[in-house]
Amino acid sequence: MLEINQLVEVVFSGLSGLVIDDVTDEGEQIRVRARSPQVPVPCPGCALETADVHAWCERTVADVPVDGRQVVVNVRVRRLVCRDWQCPRRTFREQVAGVLERHQRRTVRLAAQVGAVARELAGRASARVFLALGVRISRHTALRALLRIPLPAVATPRVLGVDDFSLRRSQTYATVLIDAETRRRIDVLPDRRSDTLTAWLREHPGVQIVCRDGAAGYAEAVRQALPDALQVGDRWHIWHNFAQAVGKEVAVHSGCWATASRVRKLDGGQTTTLARWHQVHDLLDAGVGLLECARRLNLALNTVKRYARVAEPEQMRRAPQYRPTLVDPYREYLRKRRAEDPAVPVLQLLREIRERGYCGSQNLLYRYITQGRVEDDRPALSPRRLSRLLLIRPDTLRPDQQELLHKTTNACPEMSQLASLVRAFAPLLTPADDNGDRLEEWIGTAEEADLPRLHSFIHGLRLDQDAVRAALTSEYHNGGTEGVNTKTKLIKRQMYGRAGFRLLRHRILLQ
């Protein structure tokens, strides 16, 4: 049988700073009775050591569980008298270093475990985990333990990453600052206003490079506080904005390139759209205002504006966008039957495909046939899918995708120009010293093309030209900040409804 001191060393090693008198098994919990060692301790007021006892008192604290059961420690500690009569602390209660802290109901090691779990899981999840381990704490206690963890001291970085994230989507936003070289969190600002970031930068001198997205407020803040700092744009946002412009151009010219993807001919709805375009522009050419056009044609004002913005009627044509339906597996059979008997009734076709397993409705079959999907050689190619084929790496395309892309881009002159510009712009996102000159050449070529949506993207590049040039020529980027924002979204979901800004900031900086 082990002696009590050996048991302490094996099971209660965290209580080695105490003198244990007794250990009792009480069923659901284990009770440990102990006392402080009879050694001199320094006075917290004057640091003079003393062992003069004024009184005794008892503290009850919780310790880490043993065998899945709660451990309660009753500690008898001394109230000592300071030997310096001029010390303002005439008496004081001793604290056992590494075991007890003032005003705490848990030992130091249990408090450290609670803080570590709350740091990862926040309040409710931490309480559930500790309940399974034999420690009973509330979610509020876990959050208080989280806030007691001191924030790490960090120096002002040389390369600063700046990005915003939403506190309440589309309503309030905050700003996170990181060291773009080490990915360490530096600070979290309560909003994304330029004056807030300007004040922070002035209070923390030493930043030489700032990596950010295309937000004008951040750019202005850096120009005011650090006029000599290098601003680096985010290459992901540059490509994302470019992809959006490409998608809009593809959608506008879908009436042209869709013929190459074997989409059915114009139907009555598209003919009505073209006729309406002529009606709107005839009135505008006659000097009629937009509001009066809307009244005369019985259209919404925004609809009239949409027609008025389009210079050519062909740009109003859109390729039909089909979703997968329950009829798709029987398309070949329907095509064969309609080729053999063009006058076959739809109800007859419905009975035949139901015998083959069709479980859809009659109305769905009617729409499928009237849309012309039976006669099409393949489902219609959507603008979104074509945009994806344009923007992904050419070497990852399958042979059939390459053939489809080649046909659709060659069917429309604007699409051919767009494909060439995409292939020329993508290599610029790999940083190189000559990318600045190559970007200027690309912009000149793109401005000569008749692609208005791409011209809007180029206008945005011009507004932030220095940061864009730095993004394409330097090795620095804002990817680390975007990764921190991804982790921040997880933290927000764990603490939804309970995370005030102080608590949210504390947890972000502890990651």
C-alpha cells in the first residue's frame, strides 16, 4: 500500500505545495484535506518575510478530477502578521504559489485547463465538455476564465495585413490586423472606418508594407498615416473582380455564342424582348424621358432603364438556362418517338415513359417538350458554366470541354477577344518584376476591345494602380488575413448571440 506522501506524488502532484492530511472517498467526489506548510512567506505590501500567525482560516477549492470524479480540496491557511509596523498591510492571508490564487475557487492547474478549453470552444461547449470530465462549471464561468487569459505581447510588424469582417452582416463591420509574415494576430479594431485605422497606425510606428484589399477607406488611412509605406493589393480580390466582369460579358453576349452550343432558336419570348427594345429606344430617340417611357409602355422604370443601357438589341438575347429534371433520362427515347411520329400525343409519351420508370408530373413533361429540350443535341450551356470554362486553367480542361470552349468563343467576336484577354491576364497573378509593364500592355489591349464590363474593371484598377502593381510584382499578399477571417467566422458561430466585441476580440487575439 502506498503511503500518503507517495499518493500525493502520483495522483495529486499538483498539490505538492501543500501538506495533505487526509484523502476521503465520498462516492461522487473525492475530498482532500490539507494545510499550508509552516514556512515564512513574504508580505505582499513590503516583501518582508514573516511566519507570525494571526489566525487560521479554511478555503475550499476544486481541483482537476480523478477517475472522472470531482476533487474538492479543503485547505487550512494562515493569516500572518507583518513584522514591519509601518507596512500598510498589518495582516494578510497567505497564498500558496502554483496551487492557490487570491479569490479563486479552483486550483491554478484546474483554472488553466478551464481557460485552455474555453479558448477553443467558448462557453456552452466548454461547460458540456467539462461536465463529461467531472468538472461542473457554467458557461459564464468558462467565459470569465477565457477573459482572464492575458493577451500575448506582440511587436509592431514590418508587414501589416488589413482586412474587414462582419459583426452583423451588411450592418456593422470590424477590422483585423495581422503580421503578414508570421500570420500572428496583432489587433482587432471595432469598425472599418479610415480614421480608426489611421489612429492605430500613428500609435504604432514601424509599419513599412501594408497588404489590403481594394477598400478605398483603408487605402486613404494608410496614405494619411504612412505616406511612405508600400501598399499591396490582394491578388485574390483582383482575380475575383475580373471574374465577375468576365461573367457579365459572357451573359450579355449569350445570344451570340449560344448558337455554337446547339441551343434552340429564338422563341416568342425573346422576340418580344427585341421588340420591346425597339419600342424603348424609339421613344428615347424621339426625346421621351425614361419615366414617360415607362408610363406609355406600362413597364417598370427599372425595366426601361435596363433596356436603355443596352446599345444593341442582340445583347438582350439570353441563352436559356436549364436545370436537371426527371425527364432527362428519357430524352433519347422521346426524341426517337417524336422523330418516328411527330404527331404523337404528349399523354401517350407520358404513359410510355412511366412504364419505363418516370415518376414526374405531366406538367413537367409538357414544359420539357415546349422548351425544345427534346430536340436539342445537348442541354443548353449556361453563361455561368461558360465563364467557368474561360477562367479555369486550360490544362485542366477535358478534351470535350476544350472543344466546347473553342466553338463558343469562335462563334462570337467579342467572346474571342474576351478569351484572349483572360489567357493574357491570368499569368500576371504570378508575381514577377516585369508584370507592371505587362499589365499596362494588357490594359491598352483591353481598352481597345468592345467590352464595356471589362472597361469598368479596368477603371477600378486605375483607381488603385500602385497597389495593384505592387500586388503583381511583389511577394507579399493578403492571404494570411483572409485565413484569419475564415477562423473568425468559426469563432463567431461558436459564440453567436453571446459574443460582444470585447469577448470576440479577446478570443481572436488568443488564436
